[in-house]
Amino acid sequence: MLYSFPFGILSVNLIGSFLIGFCWSIAEAYNFSIHTRAFLFTGLFGGFTTFSSFALDTMVLMRTGEYKMALLNVLASNILGLVAVFLGIILGKNIITIIK
């Protein structure tokens, strides 16, 4: 059985990464409490993103012999996730600058 690339999981994780970066810049600018940050970043975004699904999809790709797709999934999720967080932080800081 050929297992297809998990674009849905990748998309959710990239959106979550962008949002966490965006909200982090807001939390920093407005000095959110440690409890609010824990709720947002661990609870809300931790529940929204799907690391366990990413790991399972990667393992299924490897078990079915789709090693290139598994490697692509790991690289895309990690590299694009970091880029998404960075872009979220930059956009958040720019919006805060405009608002203030």
C-alpha cells in the first residue's frame, strides 16, 4: 500500500507554528502572566498542533518503505515550522508597532 504525504498534518502544524509565534510577540509586548502563557502555548496551541500525528505519519511512511517522503516530512515540518514561528513573531511585532 502506498501511503500518501500527510499534507493535512503538515498544514495544521505550520498554522499552529505561525500562530504561536504571532501570539508570543503579543505576550511579550503586553507582559502576559506565566499562567496565561502556559494556557496559550501549552494548552491551546499544544492541543491544536499534532506532533503525535506527525510522528505516527512519519513512522508509517518509513514502515511502508517511503523513506524519501518520511525524510521530507521531517524536514518540512521542522524547517517550515521554524520559519512559520519566525514569520509569526515578525508579523506580531510589526502589528504591535503600528498599534502603539
